[in-house]
Amino acid sequence: MKLLPRLRQIAMVGGVETFGVAIGGIAGLLIVNVMPKDQYAAYTFLVACMTLILGITDLGLAHCTLPIVGQRAGEVRWVVGVCHQVFRKRWLLLALGLAIIGPYWFYTSQQHAWSGWAYLAASLLMVAVVLLTLREHYANTVLLILGQIPTLNRIAFSSHCVRITFVGAVLLLPATSWAVTGIVAATAAASFVSVMLYRKAFRTQQLPAAHLDEADTKKVDAQVIRIAKPLVLPAIFYQVQGVITVFLASLFGTAGMLAEVGAFGRLAMVLIVVDRVTNILLFPAIARAPVGPRLGTIVAQAHVAYFAMSVLVLLTSFYFPQYWILLLGKQYASMTPLVWMVFLASILMNASGFAFRTLSVRGATAGQTYSIAVTLITQITYLWLVGVSDLRSVLGFGIASSLANFGYQYFLLAVRWLEWRKDAAEDAQARL
């Protein structure tokens, strides 16, 4: 009886997320095809800056809400209170993110001669996107834990429609120095619509502006420190790793190379569908599941299915790269032989993130700091042996980094898997 509703929910979420990724992909590919390389390079750089700022506001905090709420996901005041307490800390970290990324933005902008009112306006709009995104993340987390999947789907659908409409309008105008500003404004408009719809949803569902009492606040803060402390250094490190190819291209490459790295990132968007569906449906279930056979079954089936879909995508990029490169346009045709490298790096990194999320939603964040050493040793070895002189070597650097992280995360997952099985056996024996 439970199978049919679950399949219907997966189909609904998968359909909306597929639509969202398709709309995002169409918007991104329109930008890649229409925008000149130099302007697309500036846009890629600003997106990377935004990603880094949001990453610094995180520092492992995003992984605290699900394990802290745990099996109390049905208690509305508890859910809202925990999310509010966790996200307060993200807002405090925003100033740190701006202070760290500001000099990088200034240096790289000067290096590539990106200046003028249009570029400054685009940069300020990107800061506005960061502010709106933090509000989106808070509201999304609350509704996700409360299981308000239809509401999340409606909001996501509306936001995607707004963005594609604005992007289309901008690209229909003559290409000027303000094109990047218009594209960033489209993202800001979509985020603004999302925030307004989230506020309406909170009012409609009468969700309380719950604040924890002093005792619960101390309890939650203690759990936040326990879960997030091992993740602080890895969070900083892997936020940089997430845009490492853009970072290297912006500092040591040309604007053309930066545009090519950004364009390749658009091709890997097909993998986002699986990540978003699992984020909505799978990981809350893993967080709620008691230790026992059911937990092991969920984790095993999810990872087998994930690898099967990833391998299928990788095979298409290896045997039919010419069809993927058609999506980017003629100005990127020379990159056809490198398509498989982009997908391999993205698949390895996404799979390592999948393993990490499996661990983090259970509060098993210990040992993550050592992943930095593993990845750094791999990267230093690669730079020593190969270097980063062209696009192929930059993409190879990304594969090596992703492979190191992939191996370490699945090593940790294997260790925790054995511990969970041992705990389950001890619990079953105790009941007897």
C-alpha cells in the first residue's frame, strides 16, 4: 500500500526537478550560445564568487538540521526552532564570507580588466542573490523537514519560470556590456519570487516564528558544535574545491579558458536531477530511520541506483561527445574530445557528496578533516607531475581531486556501515 504513494511522490518530485534542471539548463545554454566568451567569463567568475561566499556562511551548518531534528520531524515548533537557531549562525558568517572573497574579486577583476558601471552593478546584484539565497535555504529546509513536498514543487516551478523568462528577455536585447548585469538580475528576480512565495506558504500553513527556550538553545548549540566542528576545515576546503577549476583558470588562465571551464559546467547539470530528488526524498528518510536492517537497505539501494545512473551518463559522454557539445555552440566545438573528462570529474565529486550526505544526516561527521590531507597530497602530486598549462590539464586536475575525495568518503561510509550493523545487532540482542 505504501509503494504506490511513494512512487507517485518520486515521480512528482523527479518531474518538477527535471523540469527545473531542464529550464536551468536551457537558460544556461542560451547564455553560453548567445553571450560572447569574454562576457561569459565574467559571469562565470561572479557565479564562482557567489558560490564561495555561500560556502563560507555554511561551514558545515547546513548538515546540522536533519540530524538534530531527527525523529521529531512531526513537531512543528521544534523543527522551526532548530532551523532558526542554526541559520542565525549562517547570517553571522556572511560578513566573513564577504571579507574573504572581496579581495579575490578585486584582484581578478583588475587582472582581466573587468570594470565599469555595468560590471559593478552585476557584482552588487550577485551580493543581493546571496542574501536572498540564504532566506531561500532557511525556508526550504523548514518545509523539507516538515514534508511539504507539493509546496516546494510549486515554489520551484514558479522560480524556474521567472528566471527563464527574464533570461530570454535579456538575450533578445542587443549584446552590450550590460548583458551580464541583466543575466544576474534574472537570477535575483527568481530568488526574490521564491522568497515571497516561501513567506506566503509560512503564513498559509500558520508556521510559528518559533524560538527555542534557553535550555533547548543550549542543547541545540551543543549538537551544532559536535556535528559542525569536524566539518569546518573540510567545508572551507571543499567549497574552494567546488570551483577549483574556475579558480585556477581565473588566476592563471585567460578569459577564454575561464569561459570554457564555465561552459563545460553546464553540461554536467544533468546530474543535478538525481541530487535534488535524493535531497528531498532520500536523506530525510535516512535521518529518520532507526538503526537496523531498514537503514542498511535504504543506503545500499540508493547507492547502487546512483552509480547505475551515473555510469550511464558517463558512457554517453565518452561515446557520443559530439551531441553534448552541440548544446554549447560552435565557439566551443574544439572541446569535444574533453567532454568525458568533465562528466567523470562531476560524477566522482557528486558521488563523494552523496556518500558524505549519507553520513552527515546521521550525524556521523567525525574524520572529515583528514580528507583535506588526502586531497592536498593528490593535488600536489598532480601539479608536480602534470601542471596546469591548458584546459585538458585543468580538467585532469579536477578529476584527480574528485577521485581522492571519492575514495576517502566511501572509505568513511564503509567504516560507518560496519558500525551501524554492529549497533543494530547489539540493539536486537538487547531486546531479546
